[in-house]
Amino acid sequence: MYNLGDSHPFSPKRIQMLIELLQEWNLYKEPLQPKPISPQELKTIHDEKYINIVEEVSSGTKINGVDLFGLGTSDNPIFEGMAEGARYQAGGTLLGAQLLIENKANKVLQFGGGFHHAHKNMAAGFCVYNDISIAIKEMTNKGWHVAYLDIDVHHGDGVQEMFYSDGQVMTISVHETGEFLFPGSGWIHELGSGMGRHLKLNVPLEPFSEGDSYLYVLNKVIEPALNWFKPNALIVQAGADAHFSDPLADNLLTTFDYEKIFKKIIELADTNCNGKVLFTFGGGYSPTATPRVWALLYLIMNNMKIPEHLPENWRTRWQQLLEKPIPETLHDELHAYEQIQRKEEIYSTNKDVVRRLMDSVAQHWF
């Protein structure tokens, strides 16, 4: 299991809560069980020396200087079985890509993954192996063009870096500005290089951005980008940490916003990506909000009715375990957070970011 520790915000309890919620509703479908990716397969993305170090420290070997590889930090502590857990996560995302390639599925949800901060030779931001990049590489090796959309509140820096000069891959990251938030990157001038120029798009949003800004970006950036690029498939990192209750960021999405966002993304995949889309999870550190956001994604992907109320048995169990209240409904209460005074100013600033980004790329698309 990929478990960074009981006190670490990146907790497997989030997935456990989601599964138990779906089971209480009798809506849970047993997933396919992936195999862990092999160390050899990781070499399509990661340096061999880095892979070897991860495998060795994971088994208890003491190695000096592991901090140079991003390991042994508060973000990425070393734990027993770390390498195997990370390879299982990568194996799940790789399996999802293979299902799309082999036409065994059109829409896939990976109950995990989304490790978008891992670099070629370094762990970062709770991420050891970059499962998304491995899946993208599997697709491009088959000759596919791939679009990657990242709605996690943090910039998808690792994935962008892996394919910065790759003309087969478009990356789009919508995130809280790096001026205030890890990893401090994802500016509109980061457009790619060489054959990948004007295929790497970043929309750094102001802190306290709300759903209107995200929907504006979907309509004014993501829709025209996919319409022009026409990829064979879309991979989405569906981090839930832009929710207003998330403790590690500042943006203000509600579950109602996430419902609209997920529906729009699926619509865009159907229209522009042959209906092929692979969702992974990712960030999301509010234990009372993240399972509800991902439950919405599961329900929408499976064309299921969205229940109004959360099961009482589930709420009681997890309120006791978490020692904090859980809402009675799947959706947030209306006006669950205090309206901010700078709402219109923030929205206007975000629209200006979109305008400047599209001015930079539009001349190369049309």
C-alpha cells in the first residue's frame, strides 16, 4: 500500500472512505486488479539510478544523500514497501491506458494514481513514480496523440517536464498560481519547446478562485485546445484539492462546481478525443470533502443517479474515526463558505490570464 504515514495528508483513508460509501449505496463495481509495473518498465520515464535507489531504501537499505533524490523528506518520507506501493499505483494507470489502446474500454477511472509531481530522477510533492507520464508514454509509443488535463490545485509540473518538447502530447494545467503555492511553477509563458512549443498550456488562477473561473477556462481554453489538437485520448488528473475546505490550498470549488466540471470534461472527451478518457485521482486533503468529490466523478462516469443523502452508517463510522463532522448530503450545503469581497476582481484577473495565454498560442493553432 502507498501509505506515507498516519499523520501524512496523502492518506489511503480517502480511497477507503470512497469505496465504503459506494458500497453502502450498492453502487460499487469490483475494479480490475492491476499488476505492479516492473522496475524495468519504469525506465521509459525514470532514470535507472533513481529507480534503484527507491527500490533499495524501500527495503530498508540505508543510503547517504537520498534527500538529493527528494526522498526522506516530510513530503516524501521513506517507508517499508514504498517502491512496490508506487509501482502498483503506476501499474493501475498503465492498465487504464492499455484498456483504451486495446479498445476494451472508452472511459476508465483509476482508483488512485495522479502522481504528477514526480520527476525523472526525483520524488516531490508526495509522488515517487510518475504514473501519468508512464501511461502517456505507452500511448505515444503506439503513435497516439495524447492530451493531459490537470485540475489538481497544484501545477502538474512533473508531467509537463517529461513531455515539454514532445509534439505528440498536449498538457493543460489549471491550478492556483505558483506565486503562493507549491511547486511554484505553471506560468502562462511555459509553452513548451521544439516540437512541443505551444502545446503546453498553463492557467494559473488567483487564490480564492471559484467555480465560474474554472468553467470559463473549460470553455475558453480547454475546449478550443482539444478541438484543435484532436487527440486520440484524454488523460485527466482529477485532484479534489481545489475544494473550498481543503487545508493545503485556497481555491473555492464546491461539489456543485465539480459536478459541472466533470460533466464538461466528459463531454469534451466525447466530442474531441474519440470518447476515450482516463481519469486518475491525485490531491485532495479534506477527508470530509474528497470522497464526496470523487464519488461524484464515479457516479457521472457510470451514468448513475446522484443520491442526495449520505448513508447514515457510513457517516457515523467515519465521524468517529476522523473525529470531525461529515455533511449529511453528498453535495455541499449552499453557501457553505463565506463569500469573499474580491470575487469580481479575482474573476476578472483570471479572465485576463486566459486572454493573454490564448493570445500567445492562437496564432499557432489557426
